Amino acid sequence: MGKKTLVLGASDNPSRYSYMAINRLRAHGHEVIAIGNKKGKVGDVEIITERPEMDDIDTITLYLNPNNQKPYYDYISSLKPRRIIFNPGTENDELERKMAPKGTNTLEACTLVMLSVGQY
């Protein structure tokens, strides 16, 4: 069973890691919600700019630098994800500290590597 994953910082630019992650997550059977700063599409996944309410997000994988994460803190918290993956360049001690009391597992890792070695 796939893990419902929010890709935060999604892009429809094929050279971006978030683009690659969306494709690989789908190839591994995971449901993907993609939020970016502009609308677009990656395969069968629409990139949205809104922040929809959801209560069944397993994983948030971040592709935003720490400064660009700040406007999303309350939204991320409201989703109550089981885990957050801080991809290279997105590491954020402040957000990790905010999520710890909520029981959210935080990882400084690479979604692409985790998928390729079967640890997602």
C-alpha cells in the first residue's frame, strides 16, 4: 500500500528534484499531492498552489529552503503528517523542533535515494 505523500515545493521543471521525486513516488505506487508556487503538471499529478485541508497525509517531502518553509509552518502542522523528509538543502532545525512534540518523525534524507534503496 502506497503512502500518501505531499511534495511541498513541487515544480514542473524536469531538471528539478521535486519533479523527479513526483515521478518516482508515482512509479512506486504512492499517491502524491503536489504544492508549488505555480500551477503545472508532472505526469498524472497536478501541481496546485492552494493549501487544501487533508487528514491522511503520511509523509511530507520538502523541496523548499528553510526561509520559504516559514509561511507553511501552520499548514504543515495542521496536516499532522507521520513524517517529514528534509531533502538536501531543506534542513530546518526550527521546523523539526516545532514538529517533535506532535510526534512527527523528521528525517534529513533524500526521497530519491530512499525510494531507490527500498527505505521509503
